[in-house]
Amino acid sequence: MIALPFLDPQDPCQSFPPLSQALDEPNGLLAAGGCLSSQRLINAYKHGVFPWFSDGEPILWWSPNPRLVLFPEKLYISTRLAKTLRQQKFEVTTNQAFESVIENCAKLRVNAEGTWISEEIKQAYSKLHKEGVAHSFEAWREGELVGGLYGIALGKMFFGESMFHSQSDASKVAFVHCVNQLKSQGFALIDCQVYSEHLASLGAEEISRAEFSQLLTIYCSKE
């Protein structure tokens, strides 16, 4: 049995293990422990690593292989979604309700398979938002927040974290708004982390960890 490296919670500058040491099963698990300070989180994303853990577990750090990404120019809009966009059912905004977006994402995760967004996560990413690193994209209908997503922007890469919707197509409309805005600002790649049919239907594709690391080097400078 391979011993999982445990990060020092008092040392946010501590280097992550090489990505080649990530486990095959569970796919991409690289290390545990550490902290969720802004410095640690930014360092993680710049090295192709993200936190993903359930409430009550130690912080777990991942770098899966393959990696789901979206090249903005490959965004796919189905005929049905194009119709929804033309109808302008939703008002879309950026960075207008970050804490509400992450709160709604957390509610979605409580009874779903996958990461539960704990208070610790909420506080850490809200701090990054206040520091201008984390961003949200929102979809509204009749003044009510009905969809959105949030993530991290570093260099020319956006690292998507989570999304939610309470009305059909609301998260897709928010995502299209996100991609179009990032594209207009010269962003080259959106990290979607792991495969989902929802994101694949919008044009996201899987690439190898090695290719993802190469793209990080090009578009997201490491410190």
C-alpha cells in the first residue's frame, strides 16, 4: 500500500509531490492535509492540483488523468440551447452574487455524490473572491438567482469549480456567458476537472495529464 504524502498545514509554500505520483485508484489522488489558505490554493491550481473532499475528511488534493477541459473556441451550443439564448429568458451577470452562487452549489452537493462544499471551502473561496482571484457567473430570472458557477482565474486559464441550476438551462446559459467573456479577454483554456455529460455536451473534452501540464506551463505561469 502506497503511503499518501501529508502536507504541513503550517507551510502553505510547501511544494506538492510530482503529478506523476498521483494514484490511479482513486484516479488522481495526490496528497492530503495542508490548508486552504489563498497562497496554498493558488499554488495548487498553478501546478494542476485542486482540493476535493467530503465534510469530515482531511483535505484531499487531486490531479486526475485524463483531465476534462474546454477550449473556448470549441464551445458547442445545441439548437435547443441556442433557442433559449435567443429568447433571453435569463439575465446574466458576473461577480454580482459570488457567495450566493457558492452557497447554492453547496446545497446541491449535500445529497449528491461527490464533494460536499463545507464552510471551510466557502470561506476560503470567498476570500479568494475578495482578493480578485475567484469569480462567479450568474443567471437570473425575475430577480431570482436560478443558476451559476464559480472558479479561479490565473494567467490565461480559468479553473471551474462548481455550478448549479434551479431552472432548466440556467447553468448552461451562465456557462456560455462565462466562456464568451473569458474568450473576449484572451483566456485560452477552461479546466473542468473531471468528466461530466453536462460539460461534454457543451464541448468539453478529455486530455491527458501530461498535455494539461504542458498547457499550464504555457498559459498559467508558475511561481
